[in-house]
Amino acid sequence: MTQILTAADYRNPAQRLVEPDVWDFIEGGAEDERTVAANLRAFDRVRLRPRVLAGVSEVDTAVSLFGRDYATPIGVAPTAYQRLIDADGEVATAKGAGAAGALFVVAMFASRTIEDIAAASSSGLWLQLYWLRRRDVLQSMAERAEAAGYDAIMLTVDVPRMGRRWRDVRNGFTIGGDVAAVNIEAGVMAAAHERDEGSSAVARHTAATFDPGLVWSDLAWLRGRTRLPLVLKGILTAEDATLAVAHGADAIVVSNHGGRQLDGAVASLDALAEVVGAVGGAIPVLLDGGVRRGADALAALALGAHMVLLGRPPLWGLAAGGAEGVAGVLRATTDELAHAMALAGRASLADLDRTVVRNQPTGGDA
């Protein structure tokens, strides 16, 4: 087995252990997967400007958000049905994130209960939601998250309909076995378990249960049903960033859903400076999409992200090594970040600014 040194080292062992259709569900993107590739290329274009003789003998990667302190600004993005790749699923991910002192955003379609995940966690948790036609489901989950000690609600806003993920269609991908979104009544989730060759059960479920009519004014309804901060995930433009602030968002995540929604959408990193500029420091801005190493995190943080979230890499760690694999991915990436910060002459996250990056990404090749 290859020696595990980086997050990427978990990928091949994970692929060998995961069923091929599940692997495609994890790794795949929308249509021709141009935006999946663009997310990675955006970081490849970045060049860093190290400062020397800066006297950086110690590096501090600590960060705070919504009253919670974290050892690292690198957290775990929401990904569904984690028991497809590990028997303990999200409970193992919570343990791994806690061991690394990292944020874990729990997906609405988690395969372990909100409460079991909270009991396993020793660091901060947020709950991610989609806007379903059944608002009573949203209210119930928000109330349960608040009661269980979660720190925020993250509403994913870029899925009025699900992206056309051809890998899942070709595989007839269906949530099978005893894996289910256990926090939601079975009747709401039934379509996700009904196999139909030549179509994705997840896509059919999304079409049947998600509300495509969501508009900005609807956010007031959710805000009125929880005291938790509201984070909007899926912002890629200055226009929407401005509207998010105006409608009371407490933070936003610059994200193209890991390239799984609009194929050809701008890479997350390429959208970051525009969004940060529009927000003007009013609320924190986070980023996901394409972060694979500590230097990627450094670039995003220097361009104004408060934290970055990893989607696929923690799943590689989970598949290859359970909770220890998740912690390994987060620790390796955080160690890389600390190393890059020291070589860049920056002792803490507060020392990072746009002068760390030579050229602001242009977004020209998405």
C-alpha cells in the first residue's frame, strides 16, 4: 500500500474498497464534468508570493466562527449517505473531524441520525438543508439540530433542479441496501430507493421533493423557525452575495456544488474575489470546490475565505480508514497549510491577505 502522506493518497485505496456505482456517485459531476475540472485548474493557476526573514518560528491555524473555536480552517462539506462507504457513516466522520479539531457540516440526507452524530462529535457541527416542498420537514430538522447542539443551519440554494449527472444515469444509481436518509420519514425519501434502469433514483427523488420555486423572500420563513445562524451555500456572483447579505444571511459559501450542478459554471476559486468584494466584510465567506492540498487552502484564505470545506477527500479517508482516515485527511491538509504559511512568512490566518497570491484567478477557463 502506498504510504499515506497527503489527502490524495487516500483516493486509490478508497476506490478499491467502494462499489463502482457508489464511486461514480461520489466522484462524478454534471454532464461533461467541465466544472469539476475547472475547480482543480483554478488552484493550479495560483502562484504564491513568499516573504522571507519573517521570523515565523510557530504557525497558528486556529479560527473561530459563530462562537466556536477550531484548530483548523479546513472543514468537512456536507455529503449524503455516508454509510454507502463505511458502516458507521457520518458518526465516523464526526469522530474524525473532532479528532482534527475541524468543522463538520452534516448533510440533510445523512445516513445516521442528527442526534447520534452530535453524540460522536467533539468539535462544531452544522446541519445542511435543501428546500423541500414539505416545509414541516425543514422545520423539524432545524428544531432537532438546535436541540442537539448544532451551531448553524446551512441551506444549499443552487439546486432548483438537480444537475444532470450522466454517470448516475448510466449506472441507474439507486440508494440500496439498508442505507437511508434516516432523519426524514421514509415516504418522503421513497423515490431514492426505487431502481429504474437508465435513470438516477436520486435525480427522480430530487424532482419529486425539492421546491424549485424558492425565492429570496422565503428565507424569512426559515429564519423565523430557528435561532441558529443561517449560512447560504451555492453563491457564485456579486449580485447574489449582495442579496444574501440584504436578506439576513449570517455567512455564505462560494460553491458550485463540486461541479455537480451547472456544468460550465465558474470555478469556486475564480468566483471568490468577486463575492468577497461584494460582501465587504459584512459576513464571513467560506469556499468549497477543488481544495486538495494545504497550498490550495492558503490561496483561498488569502483571497478572503474565512474557512474552506472539503467534500470528496474526507470521503476518501472515510472509505479507506473510517474515522482515522477522515482525521488523517484533515490533519494532512492542515499540516500542509501550516507548512505553506511558514514558507510564505505568515504566522497566523490574520496575516493572510491578497498579497500572498501573485495573480488573482481570472475564471477564464471554466
